[in-house]
Amino acid sequence: MSDKSQELRRRPLYVYDLPREILDTLQTKSFTGTEPVVENSTQELNDPPVTQEEISENPNKTKTSCSLCSASYQTVEQQRLHIKSDWHGFNLKQKLKGLKPVSESEFEKLVEDLDESISGSELSSSEEENEKDASGNVLTTLLKKQAKLSNGDDQYGHRPKKPKRGSGKPPLMWFSSPLLPSNTSLGIYRALFTETEQVGPNTIETLRLKQLSPSPAKTSQLSPSNKGVSTSTSGPKGPHIFLCMIGGGHFAGMVVSLTPKTNKKANGIEERQAIVLAHKTFHRYTTRRKQGGSQSANDSAKGAAHSAGAGIRRYNEVALEAEIRALLAEWKDMIKSSQLIFTRASGQTNRRTLFGPYDEQVLHHHDPRNRSFPFSTRRATQAELMRAFVELTRVKVSEVDEAALTAAATAAAEQQEEAKRNEAVHKANSKATLQPKLSAEDESAVFHTTQLQALIRRSKAPAVLSYLSKNALSPSFPFYPPWSQAHHHASTPLHLAASINSPAVVLGLLTKAGADPSILNGEHRPAFDLAGERGTRDAFRVARKELGEEKWNWGAAHVPTGMTKEKAEARSERERTVVEEIEVERRAAETEKLKKAEDEENQAKNASEETTRKNKKATSGRALGAVEKTGAEKREEEGRGLSVEMRARLERERRARAAEERIRRMEGGVAGGGSGR
């Protein structure tokens, strides 16, 4: 059986052309634990575009997985591409919020209500920059929408408009065969069957009825222009399916026959090729660069923009919609006769382009043939559609240890039960450690504690004594609650008064209220040990003198020998006098220092003024040996920097003054001569 099994798995298995040995012995298989890991998935997302040639052998590749999304991948490159996807990013946000991760089908449902393009999240590194930025915009928009939903939504923050067909079911249906090893399973996509065909023995019987014999090579032709795609020159003559993708301004549509074509290579190995009956792609600039989303979505959210780019995008959206609908009308007969219709249209604008409503529309929402692609897809291109077709129609082979899967599922269930038990115990312990509800007496004690502490901190001795007497409280009233950290150091009014150094309150509590100085606080210290100043300590000694040795156990209270109030006041007065004298001396020394500094500053200022005055006097006289400037030199110096007109005006004024001076002198000389005669 080993040789037979290897022979059957020598080349990839096609859903519509399975070997007779496997088809006759096929049985349905169910998994109670983790879904099996696919060993020979068609082609990684980061591989080059596929052609219709089937790969004859599948080399062994390293398997990787994503524990967060519960997804397995065949290669490290495919796992890296998944980590960059919107699905993985959304699950990371779910984990940070303490929510359950979503499956890929659930994430697609969340994205369906967004008027954004998701094509950017599955692009290769050579795609346009605006398409790359669309992924982050989709994820951000989805998270914002989730935050705005009410508490009545489901655990994923999404409220579906209507129940979806097959929700909650795994995308693959698994089968087994006695001809294969016990740990080998065959997987076929559930989307290839109807709801009725997926139940019980109907699935295997339907699968046998779907088998098709390969057509001879002469029924189709291969041309260099279609990159290895076998394109039929006539209309559809057998079962076929319609596939289309739209997003980010890209559209690709294809009608593919389910009947394969076989050719023999030079080495005698048969290869299977798909027959493309029709294909077409469109691309228009409709996505806003570095912002993502269509122009119509932006207009609906923020109002119509008036830029040149916005106008171009609006025109291209209308043109792309017209081109797509014209193509669908042209392919109407082929689409009508298709067994299945696979579409990917993210956003309301793209779905409206395909499903209308509009006059003479071809695709309809409620068509039972409608399917979505049960796996991640990239940008809408002809090569991507062909890759999706190969992925849909190729049988998945999984080799797993069922015993290990069952053990892992059992261990996971036990861990969940243990976690639930621990959580229940933790909640019970938390409730037990909570403080009981306060009684009326406890609430009254808390109120008295607050009032007394406020009066003591303000050193209101008469008010403290009056409050104790009025409310019939003990002078050694314990502050409540006693377990509070704030009451560990100062647990009674006397302890608090001593700790804040209030001698008036200390003396009043001891002599008038009758507080016990030997009571210990939470640190096992009496109130006297908390006093930080001599005046407060003297208040304890005065109380001991006035109350007598028999009143309290003064030794246990650590209070020294008593002293009279007059002696304490005299000592306080002496200390106050000493402090005042020291303060007076300090102020006198400070004044003398300031006066000395002021005198030095005045002397320096006077010396500076004297030096300036001497220098000015020395430079005011004419220097010896200096040559006096002539009148012409003075006039030239005065005219520097002046224009010609200003110089002429200055010269006229100078001559006028000189003439006036001569006339004045002449008049003075005439007057003097007349008086002499």
C-alpha cells in the first residue's frame, strides 16, 4: 500500500479529476480538535504569478504557524506576509483589549461594511505607494468603527446586517481513504459545494458526479500573448466558473472551464492546464495616495473636495464602473451558465458596482452561486485570479498525528478548566478580603476622627476639649479605622498633638481632659516619644507636676521629672530671649556688611568720576604742534556726505551770513565815526 500511496500522491490532485482508486474509497472525516495542517497548499502568496501548468512534484518545506490567529503556513515567507496583514494586526489589537481573536472569515465579514479598499494589505513590494498605505487605513477605520459600537454588539465589536451562509464552519472539508496512510487527510474547499451537498454521504456522491474527463489538447490554443494561459477560441462547451476581483481601482475578471487540458512533455510526464474561456482586467486611478479609500468614500465622509486630483478620481470611478458593467453585460451568457461565481469586492462602492442595483444587471446579491474567496488574495490581476482558481480546485494533503492532535486538544481543555477554577478561587478570595460594610457606630467613629484631627492640626485646644466634652468622647479616643496606615503612627489625639508639636493641645488633653500618656501607638511608643520640640516635652513635665505622681504611670510614659509651669515659662522666656539676641546680632552684622559694601561701591564710583573728569580736561585743550584747519578744509569737511544741491544751499547760506556780518560791521563803523566828530 505504501507504493500505491506514493504513486497516488506523486502529482497534485485536481478536485474535478481525482484518481478512480481514491474516489471509490473516499470517506468523510471530522476533527474534534485542531484542524490539520495543510502540507501542499497550492502556491505561496509571495511566489511569482502562476500559470496554468500544474507542478508535478511538491518539495518538502518548513511549516510555520501563527499562535495568535491559529493559522499554519508552509513557509517562513508566507508567515511573514501574514504578520503584515490586516487580519494579524486586528487580532493584536483584540489581544491588547483582552478580547478573543477573530478567524479569517470573521475578519472578512468585519471589513465588508467598510467603504475602504483592502487590496493594499496583500500587495508585493513592487506595488504602488498609495496601495501600500491602504492597509493601515483599513485597520484604523475598522478599529475606530469598533470603538463606536454600543455594548450590545458581539464580542468582536461587529453587528452583522444579516446571517451569512456557512458562518462558523471551517473553509475546508476533510476526507480520508484506506489507500492512504492513517495520518493523511485530503481537504477540499467547502465553497465548491452547496449547503445540501455538504451534508453526510451527499458530499462524496456529489464529488463523484463532479468528475470531468480532461479534454484533448487540440480544443484550445496557447499563444505567447496570454503568458501560458490556454484560451478557448469558442464559447463555453462544458462546466465553468466565473471569478472576479475589484479593489483599489483594479478589476480582473475571468471565466475558467472546469474541464482541464492535458499535455505530455518531452520526458513523457503529463501536465494539466486550465482553459480560460475569457479574461479581462481594468485599472483606473481612484484611490487617494497616502490616504487610502476611494474618492466617493472621502466625499461622503468629509464633503466634496475641489482639487484637480479629486475630479480625476471621481471621473475614473464613474468610468471604471461603466467599463465593468459593460464587460459583465458582454459576458452575460457565460456568467449565467457558470456553476459558481467567486467575487471579492471590498467596500460599498465596489459591491454596488458589481451587484447594483442598476438596469439589466448581471450579478445579483441573492444568487445561490455567489461565493467569496476562502483565503487571502492580492491585487486584482489575471495572474491572481488564476492563482485563486488553482488554489480552489487543488486538493489539500495533510499529514498529522491524530493521537497528538487529540492529546493537544485534551490538554488545552484541561488548561482552560484549570484557568476557570483558578479564576473562581481568586474571585472568592477577593470577596472574602473585602472590608465589611460599616455599621452606624463605625461611621460615627470615622466622623469623630475626622473632626478631631482637623481641630488638633490647627492647634485649637479649647475647641478640642469642647468637642470631646460635647460628644462624650474619651480623651484617649482611638482614631478609626485602627488598621489605617495613617493611624499607625498617631493613633490617639495626644499622639497626634505631640507629633505636630502643639504644646497647648498636649497640656489641655493631659490636665483638663485627663488623657492617659502611657498609651502606646502602632509602633509601641508613648506620646512623649513623638514630641520633637522642647516646648512640647515641657508640656508633659508640667502636666506631671500638676497631676501628681499617682495619677499615671509616668515612667511607662517616658515623661521626665515634673516641673512647674512658671519654671517652664521662665525657661521658654530665656530661650526666646537668647533667640532674639542672636537674631539682633545677626541683623546688625548683616546691616554692617551691607553698609560696608555700599561705602566701597561709592568710593569706586567717585574714583571713576574723578578719572573721567581729568581725562576730559586733558583732552579739552589744543594739542601742541597741531595745525589749524583752513576755511576751505572746514567747508569741505562740513560738506562730506551731502548731495550737490545741499552743498550749494549750504554755500549760499554761508555767503549770506558773511554778507550780513560785513553789513553789520560797516553799519557799526559808520555809527562810531559819526559820534566821534
